[in-house]
Amino acid sequence: MIRIILLLNLMFPALFVFTESEVENIFSNDNKNQLFMNVEVALAEAQSELGIIPDWAAKEFKQKADIKYLEHKEVVKENSKVRHGLVARLNVWKRSLNDEASEFLHYGATTVDIMDTVLVLQIDNSLDYLIKDLLEVEAHLLKLTKEHLNTYMAGRTLGQHALPITFGKKTGTWLAENRRNIERLEHVRSKVQRSGILKGAVGSYLGLGEKAIETEAIMMNKLGLAEPSKDDWHGIRDVFAEYAVTLAIISKSFGRIGNELTLLQMTELGETEEDLGSDAVGSSTMPQKKNPRGPGALIEYSRIIPRLSEIVLDDMVNSFERDGQKSDDELKAISIASEEMLERAKPLLAQLKVNKEKMRENLDLTNGLILSQRLTFYLAEKIGKDTANNLMHDVAKYALENNLTLYEVSLENEIISKHISKSELKLILDPETYIGLAAEQAQIIIKEIELKRAQLR
């Protein structure tokens, strides 16, 4: 097996926490063995309901479906002999089962169906936690956006001051994107829920009898899954690929937030700051530094998770009905890494320090030139659009070359001063009165998302 988690820990030790996460527990050896027994019990119960195997055998399996009868160390020991993971599990479990009942265990089934269904359950359970984490992130973003609807700052394009915005407008885009990610996972989950499988060695239900389709449906219902798709997807694995690619998209969302917060915390900007506590050390030799940790971690996850998704995506290319390697290890790794990423994002956003004063101060870095568009539009009504554009390009250039404010240069310009009074000019060059519909825009996003959250209750 590919020890992908160990490799990632060695490559990026700062990213990984040392306590076992919820998703990591889902993919633990003990939980995998428990799910294996649950799947076999569901199969047996479905078969007993249809009269395929005796009811007492199914009851025996259910009574003994306890991890104490399938310890991982015993499975490892048995597997070293039989060299087959599922057979090793069956052999160990059978030691605790009635001999007659054992004859009906794994009746007519094939390995890949059982283990694929185990994997479906693991992914479905992981989605519970991933969606829950995103809903928590959403709560933090809602709070940030509400608090900063009117926190004025510079809107930047290509690294340059462009026009005034509010920080709430910025976080509102994060909020809306996060909601789309929640909906993406919910959509993928609807497909994962239909991916429980019992179709035999070549996917045609051979070996499972005439009631195979009904058996499969009852079995999945008992496992809490939806009506299974009738196609044999084992050699296709597109739903797993969609799950992985969706996680890659989500990682890019958080990578972008991490990158933005890294830049906003730069010494030259100082507009936001990660709260690491008063005792946190930024550098061993440069005491003044306040290095962002969480934002950098989000950027790294946005690189790691898409690479894992590529491997899962490659797993769609297989030969014939059921040949090919499986990316189970990568699906485990991408699920765990995604939860780790969200666990880093939650405290970062919940405790983010926003320096309103610095944001407002930075709005004036261009000496009013960030309002040149507004002045151009105002002049256009007086002297024409093209004339105003040409004039303001010259005015802006002169202000920059002579380190003057836009207000000063405008007052000195005969054309501008002829059409605009000093009081009008002061109002036009007030950035707090030129944010467009930034606040209203963010409020609409808040309202839409709060409505969706209310529907979940």
C-alpha cells in the first residue's frame, strides 16, 4: 500500500495536528473492520429476508459484528498467510462464529463489492464532517461580513489600488464561495449515496441469484444508503473522482483566502492579522516578525489536495469490466487532508484581527488618486467623456510625478476648478462616499445564506 499520509507528514509536518481527527477515525483500521462487518451483516439480512440464507445465520453474524471479534492485529497476522485482505478478515471473524452459520457468510458476494461499499460508507461519513466544518466556517464568515459591512479599504486589482470597497464586501465573496462549496459537496453526496454496490465479479449479478437486484437494494437500505445505481461503476469510479475534484476546488477556495490574508498581513499593509496568542514567536532571530501560520497552511493544502485528486481522477482509466488499480489510499488521504485544512481555517477566521484604522489609512496612500474615476465621471457630464478621460490621465500623472494630492492638482487645474467648487471637490474625493453598492451587495449575500441555514434547522 502507498503510505501517502506518512509521506505527507514527512513533507509538511507543520500542517498536521497530532490528535486523531473525526475523518481520520473513519478511515482507521478498527472502523474499517467494523464497517466491513456491517456490510456483511446487511448482505446476510437482505438475503435472509428473501429466503436465500437462513434467518438464524444472519442473526449470528449480527450478534458477532463487534470489533472485538475482528482485531486488526489478528487480521494482519492472517493476511501475512493468505495474502488477501478480505479473506483474512473473513477467516478471523469466522473463529467466533457458529460453524454452520459460517457457511452462509459472504454468500455469493465478491471482494470488490464489499470493500467498495465499505469505501462508499467511509466517504459518506466523511462528508458529514466536511459539510459540518464548512457550515462552521460559514458561521464565522457571516460574523466577519456583518461586522465589516462598512469597514472601508482599498480595492486592489493586479496589486494596485483600484477603487474603494469595504472589507465586508471582500469577505462576502468568501462567504458566497463557501456556500457554493457546501452545495457542491451535497450534490456529490447524492451520488455517493447511490454508489453502494453488489453486482458480482463482472458486474452482472452472477453468483447472487435471481433476486440479486432486490438483495442489493435491501442491503443498501439497511446500511443507510440510497437506492443503488444499476450500472456497474467499479471500473469507472467517476463518483469518487468527482468527490476528489470537488475537494480540490474547495482547497483552492481556502488557498485563495490564505494567500489574501498573507498579503493583507504584510508589514507594508498591516490590514489583518492572525491571532496566534500573546506568547507566539514569529522568528527565533527577528523578534519584530509576526509570521502568519494558518494562511500559509491553507496555501499548502491547496497544493497537496489537488495533487491527490489527480491520482483519483487517473483511476477512471481502467481496462475491461473490473481491472485496474484502485486509489483507496489517496481517497483516504484527500479526505483527511481536507478536514485538516478546514480545522485550520476555522480558528483563523473566527479570531481574525481586522485593523480598521490601517485599512482606512491605506485608502489615502495614493493621495486621493483612488478617486480619479469618480472625478472623471463627474467631469464627463460637464465636458464630455473622452475629454474628461484625457484630462484626468494628465492630472493623475502630474500628481504622481510631483507628489501632490489629487485635491491640490485639481484645484490648480483651470478646467476642473471652473466646473467644480472646493466643497464639491472635497465631497467627490471622500472615499467613504464612493463604495458603490458594496454594503448592499454583502447584505443580500448574508440574507440569502441565512435563509438557507434556517431551512436546515
